[in-house]
Amino acid sequence: MGRLLLHCLYTFLQGIKEIIVGDLGVDWIEEIGLTVQNFDKLGFDLWWVYKELEAAKIMRENKQLWRHCEGAKVALKEARAALAKAQSAVVVAEALWKSEGRSTSAWLRRLVLARGLLTSLFVILTLL
């Protein structure tokens, strides 16, 4: 029986030796953890495998956080571009307002022609 256990341990260790820690999925991490617990119950001390599993969990969480961070960077860049566009529209609207002598209908007509309807609505709401 001891020889069979040693062979199982050897096969397990050879198998995990080939695994790249960063590529482990949640299911693999759990399965390897359960296998290590079973070997612990049989008297084999595999403490170092637990450390590797913890490292794999941390690396996995960091990858997910990195993806969220990259997505947030893209969204922030898009928001800054939209803000710059809106700010320039406000500047144009204010200039048109001053040049039209504060005539609301002429100002609105020039604003819509200069910036388009949606941007004009945004500017009007911003100025209110």
C-alpha cells in the first residue's frame, strides 16, 4: 500500500511541476488544493504547494484587477475627450452669445449650426 501511495504522490508532483502558476483557473486551484489536503491526511507534508496555490490565487486576482484598471483607463480617456469637446462647445456658445447681442433665437440658431443639435442641447443645459 505504501508503494502505491508513493507512486500517486510522485505522479501528482510530476503533474503539478509542469503547470504554470499564472495559468491556473479557479477549478484547477480548488482541485489541486483538495488533492494536497488528501495527501496531508495520509501524512505527507506538502506545505509548499499551499504557498504556490495562494500565489496562483493572488496572481489571478491581480490579472482581473489589471483588466478592470485597463478598462477604466479607456473609459477615462473617452470621458476626457467628451469633456474637452463639451468645454469647447461652451466656449463657442458663449462667444456666439456675446456676438449676437444676447438675442436668444439668433444665438440658438448659430449654436445649432456651429455645433449640431445634441451638443447644443448639452451646452444649453450646462449654461442653465
